Amino acid sequence: MSKLLRWFTPLAALSLIIIILSGIYLMIFVVEPKDYVKAWVLPYGQMLLLKHISIHICPY
């Protein structure tokens, strides 16, 4: 089992970094940083907020 974990752990960390960076890029592309809080009233903004909270609460 440790062989699998040694291979999978770096892959999982790299995948998480790619997901975070692409999420930030898309967020800036779709929602202006100054309008981020104002976007919370929209369904997209609410899901974006929930995604950010869930990633920060339980990163793994």
C-alpha cells in the first residue's frame, strides 16, 4: 500500500494546486475581484463561495 501512497500523494497535491489555480483564474475572469462580494446574491456567486469555504475548511 505504501507504493501506491508514494505515487498518489504527489499526484494528488499537484492536482489540488492545479484546481486551486484554475479556480482563481476562472473566478477573476468571470467575476471582477471588486464585485466578488456582490456576486454572492447570484446562484453562481453562492456556489463559488461554498466551494471556497469547503476547500479552506477541509483541504484534504
